Amino acid sequence: MLQLFDLPISHHTQLVLGATACIGTAGVIIWAYLLRSESGLSLPPSPPTWSLRGHFLPLRNSFITVAGWIDEYGPLVTIRSGTETIVIIGRHKAVVDIMEKQGGLLADRPRMIAAGEILSGGQSIGFMHAGHKFRRMRRALHSHLQPKAAEAYQSLQMAHAKNTVLCILDDPYNFQDHATTYAAATIMKVTYGKTTPTSATDPEVKEIHQIFETLRTVLHPGAYLVDSIPWLKYLPWYGQELKREFERTRKLYTKQLNHVKQQLQSNVDVGPSFMKYMLENEHSYGLTETEMAFLGGTLFGAGSDSIAVAICTVLMAAACFPEEQAKVQAELDAVIGRHRAPTFADQPSLPRLEAFISETLRWRPLAPNGFPHRTTQDVIWENYRIPAGTSVLGNHWAISRDPDVYPDPDVFRPQRWLDDQDRMRDDLKFFVYGFGRRICPGLHVANRSVFINSLLILWAFQLTLDPTKPLDDMGFMTGVMPNERPCAIEFKTRIPEVGLRRTMQSYPEVA
């Protein structure tokens, strides 16, 4: 755990670790004292630990450990990682009261030196502290990703979803690759205006996905000592592999930006894109070209992975729960029939499909552990005080298992999202894309992508699990598309294949 990837621990570093152990011993005592407050309000309860490293969380499925603590100690728990205090929220009401209603006090991020400052060079909006630069970058993203703007991409999303159906017809085993291809092609067009064929195996797509895979590794607790000993960042020999990775990332993102710039200078009309908009309106947001390049790269990388994983999770749920799949397909047959392909225009008439998608993303959340926020002022909730400067996480897995909001939470029950008239309830919510002012700005594009792919695939195919292959129904809950295959799905056409291909050929083309 203390191996800094390829960097061996030197004698100097061993001295640092020795000093840190002494400080850590004192930290345990101080931290226990800080659980109490002069105001009479304390931090939320904490599971017992006397380890200098703090509370142990397994690298795999740590959200299950956290959910057990929530069940035992209450809606909020306090844990320690080294000398850092972390509050984890695991119930629906608490997360609404704290991270939604008091979201302005939790818009910051804790300092993440290895991932945010060295690997990302302080340029990634995902790790950026709340402030003027963060607000400028977020405002720029909102210009292209809010609901009205997102509607403009519906024909693009329909065209690529049609291609997903055709790819499944030709190669059903590799449905994960087809979902990745859909997401990459769509977000590549939205971000950079590129209409060239894009697939999961394209070098550009693979390189950006490798960047995010590296990022996920660096974010593992304890991966880099600098997150516990910040001054290591200033040693010239420290973190060389992170610095090299930053330069590689910067060059790739800048290359994409320059490609769009060259098209503008050549008066080549490639249609709208986020990068084109940013270059044409760069003075409106006050961003440097490096900041614009990283904003585009982050939009592409994060957006394509989350969309692809969400689509695959819906398909897995359909195969795992055939009775619920049949209810959705009965609705599709009643509203659409099998003689025309469905479109976004059918969405208001398909509440059961929307309920199925909502239940899927509650049943197997995309980011079960959540992402850390940081309080900028003291936050009071009931009898607890969360001090300013505390890291706070909303644990999506534990929240999704809140029995007061989702009765029988381990049961897959799409009907819970529908009212007595079989319409989508407006009083029930799950936080798929985060909380408060740090909610994912691309959620509207993502939701539409998941909807149109689910709609077309469930209209075209009956999905069943391959009983000869293993099933890991938590395999997509990693934040990125896994290299392995959590499930094997068999796709049987619901209309004759010749007719399905003919119908898809008349569906919208990529503009």
C-alpha cells in the first residue's frame, strides 16, 4: 500500500513515515476528542477503530461495508482516513436536507493532490475547488448541456442508437462494445463536432478511456502518499509518472481543440459542437485554451463512460428480470406496435419504460460510493454538526437501500416509481448523477441517451441471460466500463430480422 507505484520507498521516505506514525497516534486521540463540540453538537457516530490508518474499507465493493455501518449507526457516520475526517450520508432524507437544501455549503471539493493537482494539473473541473474558475467552467458546460440545449442532440442520439441495434444484430456477444461505441460517437460529435466513424477500438477513444482508468486507480485511498503528506508534491523526484501522464493528457486534449480551431480557420462547416462554441465565445467565459481543452476532454471522457455503463446496466436488468422486461414490452407494443420504430416523441406515453430505467439505476447505481464534497461552513443537521473543512460523501448504494423511501430495497420493483394511475411519480427521486451544485452537468444528455437506447433495444429484442456464462450483477458499478464481461446476454429479435433491418435503415441518419 505504501509502494508509490514504480517508485521504491527511500530511506528519507521511511523517516517521513516514522514521523507520520507518531503524528497519527496523536491524531487518533485528537480526532476522538473532536467528535465532541463546544456547542454541544457532535459529529455523527463513528464505527470503532484504533488503527493509525483509520477505518478499513475494502477496495472492492466498499459501499457494502459503508451500508452496514449506516444500518447499525444511523443515517450519517463519521470515519477517519489517516488524519482526515469524513462524514458519509446513507439515507434519503439526510442527503436531501444536507447536500441538496444546503448545497451551497458543500459545493467545494476536498484537496486531492495526486489526482487533482499532479495528474490533472489543476485543470479538471471534477476536482476543482469551488470558486470563480469553477463557476466559469460550469457556466460554459451549461451552455450546451441544459435541457433546451440537450434537446438539439435528439436526432443525433436516435441515429447512433439505430446503429447500436444494427451492431447487436451482427454481433450480439459484444453488446458492451456497441454501447461504448454509441456513447463515444455521440459525445465525440457533441464535444468536437466529429462525424467520422467512432468505435470502442478507435485509438483516440481508447486513449481517453485509458486516461480515466488511470485516474480511477490514482483515486484509490492510499495509492499515493502525497495525499497524506502534501509537501511531497514539491520534491522534484516525486510522482514523475503522474507528471508524465498529465503531459500526455494535455497534448491529447489540446490536439482535439486545435483540430476544431483549424476547421474554423478554414471555414469548414462541421455543424455545432461544444469546442466550436467555446472558441467562438472564448471571451465570454475567460478561459485559457488549456482550460477549454481540459473541459472538452473531461466532457468526452466522463460522459462517454457513464452513458455506456448506464445502457449496459439497463440491458442486464432486462435480462435478469424477464417478467419486468415483458411488462415494458407490452407497453411498447400497445403504444408503438411492431410496424414502426419508436422515437423520442413516444416518451410521454411510456411511463413503464421510464420506471424500469429509474429502478435499474437505483438497483445498481453507477457510482455507489459517491464523490467527495467539502464543507465551507459548519453544517447542522438534527443533533449533529459537520465542521467546515470536512469531507462529505453521499453513499448512493446505502441511499438506494433506504427502506423508508424504497420499501423492500433489494427487490427489483419498477412499479414503485408509478402512481395509482400508472404515471411517473413526482415525489420520488434517486440521485444518479450526484448532488447539489456538483451534480453532473451532462445529466440531461445522458438521460436521453439511456432512454433512446433502452427504447430501441427493448422494442427490437427479447433479452435473456446466457445460463452457461457467469453473472456479476454488480460488475458495472465501477464508474467506468469494465474490461471483463459481467454478464452474457442473448438477443432474440421480436420482429423478423429482415423487417427489423429495413425499419432501421429508414431511421434517422447521422447528420
